[in-house]
Amino acid sequence: MNPTPHHFNFTSEELNNFIKIAGSVAIGVLTLFLLVKTINEVKTYSTIGENPLNSVQNVISVTGKSDMDVKPDVTTFSWSVESDGKTIDEAQSKAATINNKAIEFVKSKGIKEADIKTLGLNTYPKYETSYKGCVVPRSGGAGVSSGSADGAVSSMSVAIPTIMPPCNSESIISGYTTSLSVQVKVRDINKNEKLVSELVGGLGSIGVKASTPSNTIDDIEAYKRVVRNEAIIKARQEAEMLAKALGVKLVKITSFNENGGGGYPYAMDYVSARPMMEKASVAPDLPIGTNKVTLEVTITYQIK
């Protein structure tokens, strides 16, 4: 006897609900699978050079330093002119006359106009203090009686001192002063080391006050590149020796910093030479010396 088969009857609404539940379960399973796979991928990436949060990166830092003595090729100095006059025009005219002579002189020595620059021009008044006369009022005398040995009485007048009132004063313009300053750049001084001395001495004979010359390097960046490369090579050699001693390998550079400069002005003892130039138009020797270009680099390497 065959058993009677069971038949399941579902309404349309029940069938739709079943399909929705089954779909939700399938999506949940797929989401869980993708999440596990992503976690595994992240773990894999962290082992090939990435630096995830809360992880410690093994590094070493080394320093390389290099320097170079360079003979400067540019000298810069300035001069100033001061002239007095009763009027503004007179003061400016006197200053301009002396300054024009100075400019003509430096140009005659081969200085180009582009290397002559005006730094400042200023005219200001000079003051004198004028005091007004003080009026002192006269004071009357008071009679004083005094006795004598024979009993006679005599009288005399005694002056009472008077306190002087303060005198009035005022400042008046007595003239004007014009101050004019110019800067000069002398190039290729290594080809003619006496040129700066001749310029400073000649300006002194004209009556122009020159400042202390300062020597610099025109294209200092070219020398910095050479010094930087040497410093990097030294730092690299230091890193390789350190890694060998530690038994590790250098992986890659994680940071690079440099600190340095050089080519700063070299101050010459112009003050001691000034009395000589004031006495006669004799230019003292002004050796240009050398400037030191220094640069230091710090390199950080990742190691493993």
C-alpha cells in the first residue's frame, strides 16, 4: 500500500516572504566572506613595506657633513654723503655734487651702472634754540630801624630778593642737512684684488665716507651642490657601516634634512686703514681671504 504523498500549499504572500528571507541570508553570508577576505589582504599588505597604525618602523638616522673653502668673487660696500645748507636746495645741491663725483670715479674704474644703487636720500632740518630775555620786576626796600650806643635811632633801606621767573625758549630752523647713501657691487675681485682698495682709497680722497667692504660668493648655489653631494656620500657610507655592524639591511630612505650655508661676508679691517686714506690718496691692501661653505645632511633609513 503506497503512502499518500503530502502536498504543501503556500499562498503568494507566504512565498514572497520566504524568498525575502532566503535572499537576506545569502547576502549576509556573502558579506561575511568578503569581510574575512579583506582582513586577510590587509595583513598581507602590512608585510611588504606598509606602515599601518600602531606599528613600529625600524629605522636608523645618520649625519654627513662637508665643507669647502671658496675664494669670494664679489665685494659690496656703500658710501654716504652729508652736506649742510641754509636752504633745502643748497643742502641737496652740495650733496649731489660730491655724490656725482663719487659715481663718476667708480665708473671710471670699470663698475657698471647696474651695480651702483641708491640706498637712501633724506633731507632734514637743523634746529637752534633761541632764548627770550627774562623781565625781572624791581622790588622795593623795607625800612628797618636800628639803635646806636648814644640812643639815636637811624633807619636804612634793605632790598628784598626777588625770585626770577622762568625764561621762555623756542627752537628755530637754522638750516638743512642732506644725507645720501649709495651701494656698490664689485664683481670678479679675484681677477683684480687691488680694485676694491683703489675704489675705497679714491672715494676717501673725494671726501666720501665708505663702509666696511664685505666679500661674498656670487654663484654660491653651485658650490652648495658640490658640498651637498659630498655630505650625502658620507652619510650613506656611515649608514652602510652601521647597518653592517648591526646585522641589518638598508631598505629605503624615509626622511632627508639639510642644514647649513656659507659664503658669509668676510669683514675686513677697514677702520684701521681709514686714517691712512684721510692723510693721502693711498689705497691700503685689503686681502679678500676665503669663505667657508658648510652643509650638513641627516638621512633616515628604514632597515630590516
